[in-house]
Amino acid sequence: MNEDFATLEEQIIEIEYLVRALQILSGDDGVHITLLNVLEQKCTALRADFYKRWQA
């Protein structure tokens, strides 16, 4: 089970890096910024759920 959590955490980190890269590349485009904010919020929620399950 720890291996599953490690894989999930690696995927979350990869998504977070991609979000940051897209934020840098998107510039001032409001539509892209809105979509990136939604993606970032989902990633934050996923990370919170991950830690909640990991501590259980």
C-alpha cells in the first residue's frame, strides 16, 4: 500500500510541476489562467485527500 501512495504522490508532484510550467507559459491570457486555477485547486484537493488517506 505504501507503494501505491508513493506512486500517487509522484503523480501529484508531476501535475503540480506541469501547472507551474503552464502558468509561466500562459502569460496574461485570462482563459488559460482561469483553467490553470481550476487545475491547481483540484491538485490541492487531491493532495489533501492523499494525506488524509495516508494518515488513516
